[in-house]
Amino acid sequence: MDKLFNTDIRFLKGVGEKRALLFARLNVRTIGDLLHFYPRTYLDRTKISSLDQTQLYENATVIAEISSPIKEAKVKGGLLIYKFTVTDHVTDMQITLFNQKFLAAKLKVGQSYIFTGKIQGTYFRREMTSPEIEPLNEDNENGRIIPVYPLTSGLSRNIVASCVKSALSMLPEQMEEPLESEILEKLSLIGLKKSLLYIHNPKTFEQLNEARKYLVIEEFIKFRLGLLKLKTRNRQKTELSISNTDISPFLSNLPFKLTNAQNRVISECLADMTKDIPMSRLVQGDVGSGKTAVSAALIYAASSNGLQSALMAPTEILAQQHYKAMLSLLPDNIKIGLITGSMTKSQKLKIANAASNKEFDLLIGTHTLIEEYIEFDKLGLVITDEQHRFGVRQRSLLSSKGRNPHTLVMSATPIPRTLGLIIYGDLDISIIDELPPGRKKISTFLCDESYRQRLNGYIKDQCTQGRQVYIVCPLVEQNDKTELKAVDSYFENLKDNFPEISCGFVHGRLKPSEKEKIMQSFAKGETKILLATTVIEVGIDVPNATLMVIENAERFGLSQLHQLRGRVGRGEHKSYCILMSDNKSEKTLERLRIMTQTNDGFVISQKDLELRGPGDFFGQRQHGLPLLKIGSIYSDMELLKLANKIADKLYNENRITPALSKAVNSFFNDIGVIVFN
Ligand code: ADP
Ligand code: MG
């Protein structure tokens, strides 16, 4: 069976070299891929009407016999028209076809066909123009459910459907089933073979549901098993376990008292680090929950055990902020270095050299950290911040600079636990579910252009009170094609509207040194209004900023809006977030209103997921995980839970059959990973 599944699609009847290239565009390369190339949706042709039941101007599927000769006529421009009459022996209907010479030639007077199309004409003289026509046979006489596949130009629905059919016909009588019969029986699942037949050619919706249920569960089980296996495989023993977990000197040096949640997460991590299997943990905490202090505690512990740490951030600004934060959080005896892409090569080499001589206990940086020349003397702890911007590969490149170091991933994207388990299946998870005391709710408002005047007054008020303001626009440069707000033209307006207030702007196209300068000036309070693109989304910490204005808010995802909003409300002053949108779509406004109703990142991400639905949630691709072909993390949540339970049981009881491990491998083949070898 593997042989069949792995066979190049070129060799399938009706495919060949040319079509194989077209199929490759749909990511279908083998017969197995084609069998797992599920229909996007289905057309319901199960309701067959008699002609006199059909309603004018509505779609209908009818069975009728061709009762007149097919007349061909040529009209101006060379267009060919075919006209004929059909009957179900009670009522007649006129059919018109345009330019369908090939089809017309195949139709036979006196034979019955299924016609699907819109009923036109009058009740006395029904008509259908260019209907779909299928010869009647025993397979379709009771109507059909027609699969609709994702297509690409050159591959029509009929071609795909007939290739799928020939692949299905090659399935062996007795197929190796990935799931044990015990599981199939217990959950009343129909098994792989039937599911493949039914998902592509369901006779009833019941069959379709059964097929889908099986395939979704199987897919989730494969996903979970693969991650479980990868998780243990990545954890070879380490000699970097720590013995001294006393962080009291660090705690007494801190400018604040840690929250209970921070303390709990730190102990979870320290417990990991004392083991001879390296820590591999995700710390999830809403914006402002104090992840930096948690990582500082662990860096402190590593250093008191003679280990160096590396902290990687996705942007230069963020790396710099971490550098400053660490200087203030860690005692002076901990030596901290910073390396970023904008440094000269000789500066970088100097820092690399210092790191390899152990002159730094902690090296903070951007992607530069993973460059080849960076070496450590004894790297024991690797931390990546804002994980959704790094891939699995980058994380492991950094880890490879030590010998199985402990790894910590910090993410501000709060996701429901069940999802975390699947997205970050290769990591243990700790959640900081508490904000530092005294944080006030950020009042959020959704406004349209009619509030512009008042908004300006509001901005001015905040500045007069000594506070600072962020304004976020979706674009850098004004562009004639859209009405979207852009930093460049907005900045000109800003200067006109607030001549007495100092304004600055920052976006991704500025040189890092320019960005740094303006950020510094904003952090020091010299610049009062900072206009920006989403470059400020991650991590920036200016406690005096109390107002966040987001222009064209409809352009941003909920989780992103939540991250942006998290830039304010970081100090003692009451903070506000104003979402500007002139969008009229009720759906969009409803989505934005969620922001005004809650400050809870977990609730927001759940809603975000619900609204976005399945698909490449959270940029699954970016995480380097295989894409789900049929299961939806959101709408199949119950099946997901069930599958996770089964997978865990199979894994713990060592009950992974060869058929199942092969199925897992072929699922992960998508990302070039061999799970079981
Ligand atoms: P995030 O989790 O978003 O990375 P940070 O680590 O930047 O959050 O922390 C946000 C702010 O809260 C920082 O100014 C930090 O100094 C402060 N902070 C962190 N922990 C505490 C605490 N336990 N008590 C008071 N302030 C804290
Ligand atoms: Mg942070």
C-alpha cells in the first residue's frame, strides 16, 4: 500500500507529465496526496424534482428524456446554438446550449439525462440555458452529492474527479488500517478505506459525515503522535542541569515583588533545569504580564551555576529594550552583551569573541545571534521572545550553539490550552495568568471619522497632562489606490494639527539607528506623539504612554490589536485605546467591538480563532508544522480533544503500529521531517 500511496502521480491513468505539473501546483505529487486531496465542498444534487414541481428562477435538478432532435443554429459572430426539448412525460422543457459542440454531439434523442440549472421561461414553457448534463445511470439515478475540489487552471472539476476515481479504484481489497480495529469499533469509526471512498464520492450525507469524522480524528492523532515523538527525540540528555536554584539575591535586587503567577512559572522552569533532560518550555503570558522578569530569574539561576544564556528577540528595538530591562533587573555582577544586525562586522566579532571567552553571562540579540561565528563558552539557557516570529528551525539553530541547553520560548499570543498543546506540542507549557497589581483596564472605544475632531482634542488633552500618545497607521507611504492611512501624509497633518507638540514617526523602512533615535526620544518623554506602523507591536515599554490610536483598525487582526493596545496601560495612569474605522460592514464592526468589551487576551484570541475559522491559524506554516488537510482546530475541537486522548494513550502504552507510524511519517513529510525511523 505504501507503494501505491508513494507512487508519483504522473503514472496514474489519465495524468501524465503535463497534468502532473498542474497537480503539483495543488501540492498533489503522489497518489497518496491525491487520495488525501479532499473536496473543498459538495454540491447537493440529492433532491431530484419532477419538472412540474420546479419553481421559476430557482435552481433545480431534474431527470428528463430528450424528446426532439437537437437543432444547431449559427448566429452572428460564429456562435453555435443548440436547442432541443426534454420531457419527464408530464411536463416539457426547452434546453439551450451555447457553443457546446462537443457535448451536443454526445447527446442522444430518446435517452434520459440529469439536468441541473436555473429554471427560466414561464410555467407554460419552462427553459434551461447551459445546464449541467449528466447521462443517467444507476449511480446517479437517486441524485448525487458532487465533490468540489480546489482547482487550478488547466485542471477542471471533471479531470480532478476522474483522476481521484482512478486512484480510488486502485485501493487494494484489504487495506492496511492506521488505527487498530479496537479503536475503530469503540468510536464507531468506518476506517480509512471506506472513508477515502466516501469523502470523494458520498452517496448520502451520512456517509460524508462518517468519512469526515474518521479522517479528522486520524489526522489529529497523527499530528499529536508526531509531536509527542519529536518532543522526546529532541530531548537527549544534557550535562547542563543546575544544582543551585537559590534566586533570593535576584529577588531582593528586583524593583518590585513578583506576582504569584510569575513565581509559579519560575519554579516550574527551575525544576526543569535541575533535571538531566533539558528544559523545553513555552511561557505564555498576556502583554504586560511580566515575562521579562521571569526570564531574568532563570538567567540569574543559569549564571549562578556557571552557565551562559542567550536571549533572541525578533526586532532590533525589542532586543535593545530587553538589554535595558535586563540591566535593571539583574544584579551588576551579571555581565550582559548586546549584538544586533546594524552593528559593524568588527563590532560583532568583538562581541562574539567576548561571548566565547565567557565575558558575558547573557548575550541578547536579534537573528544575528544564530550567525555562524557566534560561539559561547558554555551556553546553558536559550530564550526566544515573541515566539510567533521565529520558526522551529531558528530556535534549534540557536540551541545548537550549546550542548543540549535548556530552552525557553516566551509568547504573548495567548491561546487556549488545548490549542497550545497542539501548536506547541513539542514544548511544555507554563502560563502567567495574572497581571502585576495596580494595572487598570484600558478603556477602548470604536469610532468613525465623525469623531475626528474630538479625537484630536483628546490627543491634545493627554499631552497637556504630560502623557504620551501612540498613533498606528497600516501603511508607510500614501498610495493613490487606497484610502488607508499612511505614516508619511499623516505626519504632515499631525504637525499642522498640533504645531506646539513634538511628534515623531517610526516604521520598518527607517535605518535602525534612526529608529533607535526616535524610540529613545519617545522613551525619554521628549517626543510626545509617536506615529508608527506595527513595528511597535511587540514589546516596547513606555509607561508614560496612555493613549493608543489605531487608524483603519479593520485592517488588523484581533490578536494584533490586542498586542498594540498592550503598549499603553503600563504605568500608573489610566489608559485608553481608540480604534478608528470607517468600515460599514456589520461583521467587521462586530469583530472590532470585541476589543471594547474585554481586555483579556485569552478571550480575544479565542474569538479571533472563531471568526477566522480554520485554515492556517496563527500562521501554522511559520511554526514549521504540517498543515491540517481536513480537521479544523476550532470547529472540530471535540474531536481534537478525543484524538489527543487516544494519541497520548497509544504513545504511553507503546501501541503504535507500523501502519500508524507510516501514516504519521507521511503526514509530517509535508515539512520534510521523518518522525519514526
Ligand atoms: P511582557 O510579559 O509583555 O513581556 P514585561 O516583562 O515587559 O511584560 O513587563 C511589563 C511591565 O511590568 C514592565 O514595566 C515590568 O517592569 C513590569 N513588571 C513585571 N513584573 C512586575 C511585577 N511583579 N510587579 C510590578 N511590575 C512588574
Ligand atoms: Mg515582552
